[in-house]
Amino acid sequence: MFTFVEDVSRRLGHQVEGIVARHEKEIYLQLRDPDSREAISLLRTRYGGRVAAVFAEDRRADEDCFLVYHVLEFPKQPGYLLVSTRVDPRVSRLPSLSAELPALNWQEREIQDMFGIPLDGHPNPRRVALHDNWPEVYPLRKDFDLRTVLPEFEGERHVYRPALGEGVFQIPVGPVHAGIIEPGHFSFAVAGEPILYLQLRMFYTHKGTEKLFEGMPVQRAVFLAESISGDSSFSHGTAFCQAVERAGGIEVPQSAERMRSVLLELERIYNHVADIGAIATDVGFAIANAHASRLREMLFGLNEELTGNRLLRGMVCIGGVRRMWDDGQVSRLHRTLERFAVEFRQLVKMINASDSTRDRLERTGILQPEKARDLGIVGVAGRASGIDLDVRRDHPYAAYQRVNVEPPIYQTGDVFHRMQVRIDEVPASLKMIREFAGPPLTGEPCSPVPSIPAGRCALGAVEGWRGEIFHWVRVGRDNRIERCKIKDPSLNNWPALVEAVQGNIVPDFPVINKSFNLSYSGTDR
Amino acid sequence: MFKILNQTIRTGIVTTRYPDGPSEVPSCYRGLPEFDFEKWDDARPACEACPTAAISVREAGPEREVQVDYGLCVFCGLCAGTVQNGAIRVTPDFEAAAGDRQDLIQTARYELNPDGSHRRLLSLQRGRAESDPAVERAGRKLKDKIASLYGRSLAIREVDAGSCNGCELEIHALNNPVYDIERFGIHFVASPRHADMLLVTGPVTRNMEVALKKTYAATPEPRLVVAVGACGISGGLFGRNYATVGGVDEVIPVDVYVPGCPPRPQALLQGILMAIGRAPQKSPRAGSIAG
């Protein structure tokens, strides 16, 4: 794969230290110095690469430096190219790419916060992951102890950009919100009702998750992966398992791959139907939500039938799934989904029949396709704004090479189309589940976990219901995690909310926010 | 309009009868693990398997102290796989809410065989080995008095102090037509100033510590606090680290603890009703414990 890698290497000449193919679909282009700008620029402009993520790793003990990785994907080429650079903060800084690639804004700053690697040329190098009042600590450095008890925070609080002018007000909201949602702070600058500018402050739920992974036995760490974002438990769990399986060369039994795919699609459906209901509620159509939440409850019951847990927890494990389904469970799966499909159609019909609902959703909270591209928006929000990305199709995993994945793509980018993407995806997912669960599920639920050679690393990618989820894992000694980088699609997509609300009225903020429905915990970790 | 009404009428009543009727929890639900301490011949494999250290052992010469903490349990069921004789059984039970943190803990002392397995059960007690029951009982009486004030209606403010959003999904479900918490006169309000109860999920992060304290201060007295889920009770999988302070009671006083990861809506309902004296505490089923 990546026939052009040799070509790239030739063009970059002495900058390249080596090219390593870790797995069939994962190539590492190792650069000598911290500056990857020329390489990334070449890969983007000449070969159409998309920088999907950037993250770092403390390798001072083994290689006397920090490694920074840029994850790239290329159109119609399954697999990822990781460009790695060496940074020694004693002598150099990390050249920032955010000015050209706003999508990396938060991710680069997170590296600065967590590793103490200073950024060079970042347009806004303020703290993001650790709040401004935190002391000078770098939690993801290996010499920082997870259990460190930090003293009372006495640093300066975050200073929001002031909104000035006659009749201009600032409305602070959060971190404790009015609804039953996660914490974050929004600062709206408004002139009358329209929103001039929204400033976000996230990371209120930062729980030290990536640090917590370090040193954890791989099997146990699956539970932690399932607790990164509650509504994406199965997707995160699977992405983590896939990363470890690739690192350890573990083959997952074919039936287990199909069962995982069924559950990944079930997770998509239960979230989509809940979101469709919630969007209806936020424009005052409460009865639609009553039906939608009833349907989600039907799926939670099914989740429980199949996994023993309403959020699909405790089912995925390294090497496959914990247990097989018996015939009764499989027939209940089909029966429930048949009933669900009928009711879902009725729900959509009910919403479509309401002109006033449509009126509130159309042209509300528009995210223009070019903005979406600049910000690197993924998943449901991306597909509503013309971004044709889907890990299931582009980098098939589990059993997705067996089915035809055709993501719905719209160009309008308003709340209505973010809802429409969900409405389109539900029947597509139902069809896929029928195909996955159609042939008999037989054999072992999972493969044994061998001793994984220390130092092995790999990327696991899953199209969660929100979008692209990455887990990059390096396994250390005794099958324990050395480093786990988690990228939830919410991390890409929060800045889209800022764009989408501009010019809209404050009372429409809840429905715009809901149409993205991003994970705070997945972002903050 | 007619079509909407028609569809609603055709749907009929979907609301569960819990807690007055059966809980309607499917048998495949992985609920509380039940321990037969007499039969349990070695706690070490379960301790090794438990992802959250809900089962912990302390060796003391020829004896072993085994602590089972439902406040840390994520109901994964792995412990049951470590015994052959049925000493640990996964049940579909979920009613584990407790007014006292110690109620969620059981401590067993075993005499050991030379190979480290259990020779016999020496004692079994409620709570940690070192807890003081007299102080706890006095505290509980006071709580009962406050609870009687809220017998009829209750306004709840939910606070996510750092959760993964799993508990929030289930709290949301309390408002759906199936669990319909409003049938008890209980509703969720938008501000702590309108609230009688804070329903708090955790682990409490360092970044939410101050917000949680302020929210508590803004809630008029008398006020109740229910800590939700393993993380809300104890910090769960996250425990205490540089970014978290652990369970809700590290920051504000807690009246009722609701175990689960996340607790299912019926379990939340039981915990909330228990806090206002409308449901009894059903102690964890594991063995009969003198406390």
C-alpha cells in the first residue's frame, strides 16, 4: 500500500530516518527532526492526505526524546500513514501546523499542556486541556505520578475575549447546565437575540484517563475504554481492542467480528433515535420525543438481551467477544429490530408531517462545507456538510468489508440535515445488522491473548455513531499498556459548534447543540 | 394532530409498574454479584479479575481479610468466572441503594490453608474492618427526619461532576414514558435554587470540585444528595488521581448511594425514593450480615 511513500521519501531526502510498516495497513514515516511541515504539506497537496490526528508520546527513557505522530489518511486507500518526529524540549519546540490546519488547534495545544512541549507558531497557544489555574505540571510525562495530589488551584482563571459595543452582552452558561447534560462552559456574546460569538471552555471532566491507561493490563483496560464516553462504550471498547489486537497480531474469530459489527450498529441506532427525539423536543415537539425515547428503551432492552448491559458494556474483549449468542438471542434480535423498523418509520413520518418543526430546523445552525473541511469535521456533522468520510467504508474493520457502506452526504449543513443524516443511517444500519447476523454465528467467541512483545504499537479506528474514533496503543512489558492515545470525534467537532451558532438566536442554541450532540467526556478524557 | 393522537393511543400505556409491581428486569441482566462467603474457597483470582478493585484482599499471616465493595462494583460479572463451586453468582438484582457508605461494604476474615486457599470463614461483618457503627446510626436518624419532609413531591437538580455520560443516559431515561418519574411527583429542575435534591454523578474532577461545592451551597436547606454510580460513590474505575478527587462524598455530604455502572433507571428510582422515605433500603443480598 501507499505506493507513493518511496516517492515522498526521495523528495524529503535526508529528513527521512526510516519507513516502517508495522502492519498491513499502518506505515510509519519517521523524520529526523521536529519539523514535519514540509512532509505534511507534501503529503496533503500532492497526494490528497488528510491529517486526522496528532498526538505525542514520552520516549525519553528509550529514545531520549518525545515522539510526535501525525496520523494521515488518503482518498480511496485503506490504511493510515503516521508521520513521526522527534522532539527534545530542552533544545527545540514543536513547529505548529494549526495556522494552515485549524483542525489541529486543540490537539496541538493538548500536547503542549500534557507533555510540556512548547509549540512554535501556534496562533493561540493558550492552555486548553489543563485549565489556566492549574500549576505547571505535565501529566503525560513518564516521570509524573498518576496519583499526584495537586495543591489547591491558585493560578489565574481563564480570561474570555471581551465583547464590546453598545447593547452587546455576554451570557455565561455552565459548567453546570440547565438540562441533564455534561459540564462545559459557554460564553455567548450577543447583540439582542442573535449570537455574535461563542467561546467554549471544555475539559471540565478531565479524569486523567490516558494516564490511567498506562501500566494497566490490556484486558482490564477494556473497561476503562468503555468508560471514555458512555454513549459510545462499545465503539471505544472496540477501537481499543482492535489496537491491542493489531499490536499483538491477534486474529479475531469471524463470528466475533460480525457480532461486534452488529453491536456497533446497534449503538449507532440507539443514539440516533434518541437524538432525533431530542432535536424534536428542542423545538417544542415533545410527543415525538416521547415515542423516540420509548424506541430507545426498546433498543436498551435488546442491548441487555445481547450483552447483559443496557449500554453494551462488558461484551467486547481483547481477541473477540465474551460469549456467543444462542439461537434465541439471535431471533430476538431480528424480531425486535423488525418491530423497531416499523415504529421508526412512523416516528419519522410524524416528524416530517410537522411543518412547524421543519421550519425551525431548516436553515438553522448552518455549518458551511468549506468551514467543515478547514476544521476537519468528521462523522454525522461532517456528512451533513459535504464531508464524505466513513471509517467503515474507507478503512474496513470488524465485518464491514462484507457489506456495502454508503454514507448519506448532504451539502446544506443545517440542523435539519444533521437530523436527516441520522434518519438515513438508521435503516442502513438495520440492513447491515441483518447481513451480519444472517449467517449462523458459530465457533469460539474469542482468541486467546498471547504475550505481546514489549514496544509493539498500533492504531485502532472505528466509525462510532458520532464519527471517527482512534485508539493508538503502545504495549509495554507484561501485556500492560505503555501509552494509549484516545481521539473521540467530539475533539474534532466542538469548534464546528462555534461556527454553526453564529448569527443564530440564543433560543436556538439548544437545538443546534443537540444536532451535534458531542461528547464532553470523550473530549476531556 | 389526529394522527399523532391516534398513534399515541395505539401505543397504549408503556409505563413500568416498578416499584409497586414487578421490576420487569430481564433475566439476562447482569446485576449484583452475590457472594456465599462460606463456600468461597479462594478470593485471590476474583481480586485479580476485578477491574475496579471492588474485591480486595489483605493478607495477615495465617489469615486473610477479604473486602467486597458494591460501591466500586461495575457489575461486569468477571468474579463469578473465577469460582467453580458457585460461591459467586451473578444475579439480576439491582436494588442496592444504601444510606450509608458502609452498607455497601462487606468484610470477611478467613483462616488460610498452606496453599493460600481459605480453610474456613472466621467472621463476616458489614462495612470496613475499622468502621464505627454508633456514629453512623446517629447520622441516619437525622436523615430519616429530613426525608419525611419530602414525602410528596421533589425537585431534583442533576449535576454531572465528571462522569462519562453513561449515568446521564440512564437519568434521562427516568423521564421517558417507561419510567416516567413524574408519576411520583418528582421532577428535574434547571437550577439548584429550585431543587430539594442534588443527583450527582462522578468521579468528581478537580475542574468540577468548585462548581459542585457552589451548586450545593446554592441549594436551599434542607437538601438531599444522592451519589450515582460506582464513580459517584467512590471514583470507580478512575479512583483518585491528579485530575479527580474520587467520590461525591469527598466534596459534599451524601445521603444515598446508588451502585451501578451505570445504575439502571429502576435502581435510580429506588435510590431517589429511598432518600425521601418512600422506599425501604434493601441491603445487599450477599449473606446475612450482622451489623
